[in-house]
Amino acid sequence: MDAIEAIGRRDGHTVTDTPPAPPAPPFDARQAWAANRLWMETANLKSKRYGGRHRHHWTALLAATRAFDMVLRAVGAHERGYRNACTLEVREIEHRLARLPPAFDGFSILHLSDLHLDGMPELVDLILAAIDGRAFDLCVLTGDYRTELHGPILPVMRSLARLLPGLRARHGTFAILGNHDDCHMVAPLEQMGVRMLINESAAIERAGAEILLVGTDDVHYYYTDQALHALERAAEAPFSVALVHSPEMFDVASGLGIDLYLCGHTHGGQICLPGGIPLLTHLSRGRRFFRGVWQHGGMRGVTHCGTGTSGIPVRFNTRGEILVHRLRAG
């Protein structure tokens, strides 16, 4: 007799011998993220904190970019802007951090951001020449590996395959995605040995102590509460470093007790007026944190000026940079 149909009488009561329901499959946060990100990319949607979802207006932006490029060429300024873009500055920043475990005193982090390698193919050689074989404790990449917003990723993956072996880091290379990146980049990057942090965290151990590295998906176009939950989980660590593509989560991260916040996205304005006054920052929140070292509450932050360029391969009154963060205890 079928177990579901079997009925017996026990103590005068009728009992149905129904087998227990199978356990629910575990929630796969990475798979849920990928499905949502793919849907947003293909539907050309963007999502911001408290702002709902709406469609991109790329046609107008591309038209304006092309028109500006033509103006630069017409007035003879394009070549100078291109030379500026090819001049990379290696900047070392020392951070005094009260909660840093003493075992990490002197810990070095190589930080690259906003490479946009399809916009400047020679950038790989410029980066490798600038770091000149130096070894670091850790390498972090804070998103935007390509300039194009849609289409094939193979050209960018080939450039990254040339770049990554030259980034020498004792504890490996960790990376997040930016708003120009495609969810299909995650698997190839991981196959190249990069640890992708998609609303995830990883512990870095040294001499019996550890710091927690947490990375979110892009929060400028592709915000979900998964990014917030990742920062919440990291807040329980004794010391934490957040990798976020843009500074737009500064208030959340600071409120949760994150110690160091590393980001990019703005290119420091890329095209600025004299004095470094940006024409655009592409930020909906935290515009005052568009460049350099900043402080919010007890959290220290750094907004990378970008290693590459976006839209047009030119810079005016800014420089592309490679950052080396040196952590100091207390």
C-alpha cells in the first residue's frame, strides 16, 4: 500500500503516514544576484538607493560624448588630453587606523580602479611599467574594466589576462564589479585567479590576526539590499575594509563601523576646470567625496581618481593614478 494512502488506527485515532517534505534547497545568494543583474543589464535598467528602477538614456550621453570629442579635435586639444591620460601617477597613502591589528602594521595594498581597458589598449603596459615588478601584500580592483556598457567582453578579458600576472600580491588579488561591467565577467576573472567579492567577504590572515575584506556589487546603477547586507555582516569583524565601486554607500558603511572604504568611479572628474573643479562627478550621493582621502565619522575613505579614462581617452587638470595604501596601527 502507498505510504501516503496508508491509514491505521492507533489509540482510536486515524493517522495518515505522510512522509516528511524534502528540505528546501539552500539559498544561493550568488545565483540570485546573477539572475537579477543579468535581467537589469538586458533590460537596460538601473537601480539606486531609494530611487526605484528606471531605464538608461545612453543615446543622449553617447551623442554628447562624441560631440565633445569632435570639439576637442577641432581645437587641437585632444592630443594634449591624451598625453595627460597616459601620464600615470603612483601615489602612496599612509593610513593611521585605530583598530588595525598590530600584525598588519605596514600592510600594503595596491589599488587599481576604473581601468576601462578597451578605451586605452596601451594602459596595460603603462601600469606594468609604473609598478615595475614591485610586490605588495594585497591587490584590489574596484571595478569598471571596460568602457563599453554592452557587447562582447573578450577584448577586455584579453587585456586583463596580460595585466593580472604582473600584479604581485602575497595575499592575492580581490575585485568587485563597476557599473560598466557585465555579470559574465565574474567567471573568467575567477578563472584567472582573481577572488571576486559579489556582496561577499573574505578574511585575510597574518601572524594569527585577521582583517575582513568585504566587496559589494556596483551601487551606482545596480544597487540591491544585498550590498547593504554584505556591509552589515562585515560590521561584526574587529577590523574591516570595504571595496565599493563608488563612494555612494559612505553613510551606511560608516554607520556600521567599517574602518576603511576604498572606491573609485568618479575619475576625480577626469575633465576639470583649473584648480581641479570637476565638470561631472557621476554621483547621486556623497559628491564631496569625489576625489582623494576623506573621513566620515570614524571611517576613513579613499576615492581613486581612476587609472584609465571613461568615454574619451583624455584628461584635463587631473591625472590617472595607481594607489598604494600603507596601513599603520593606531
